[in-house]
Amino acid sequence: MGKVTVTGAILIITGWFALVEFDSFPESERKQILQRIKRSPVLILLIALMPAGIFINMLGVFFSSLLMVIFGASLIFLQGIIVALLFWKRKRWKSIVLLAAIVTLGIFIYIPIFW
């Protein structure tokens, strides 16, 4: 099994949390959420943070550019915080745990800048 990076851990935790919580909604509410996302360019851009972050992070690794890696990881980190805050009213304790995990892992993203 390969190594898991901090960015990968943030991706896994955020993705798992979002999928589990989205699946817990009733079908009518899921359709309503999807329709709201389709109509809002801002929500589409917020959702696009993670794929853009993954792509930029991969390019940074490929070109050995620490700045690109950190920028891509920052977009993923930002997405994790947004997901935690979006579910704040629905499942507060899960959001607090997710936010604490994301912030803790996020600290390790920025260590190479100061090292």
C-alpha cells in the first residue's frame, strides 16, 4: 500500500463526510439541493475547488513545484472547511470533528513553507 499524504487524508475525510451526509438526506431534499447547485454559479465554483486543487497539486508534484503543491493543497483544505461549515446546522458534532481534523491536518500542509 502506498503512502497517504496530508492532502490525501483531507480528501478522503472530506469526501467521505460529504457523501455520508448527503446520503442521509431524504430523496426530495437531495433533488432540491442538486437543483439549487445547478442554478448557482457560486456553488458550482465552490464544488470545483476540490477537483481544481487535485489537478494543481498533481501538476505541482509532476513539475516539483512546492508553490503549486501548496496552492493545490490549500484549495482542497478550503473545500474541507466549507464542507464542515455547510453541515454545521444539520450535524453539529460531526462538523466540529471534521473541522478539527481538517484544521489539524491543514497545519501540516504549511510546514514546508516555514521549514
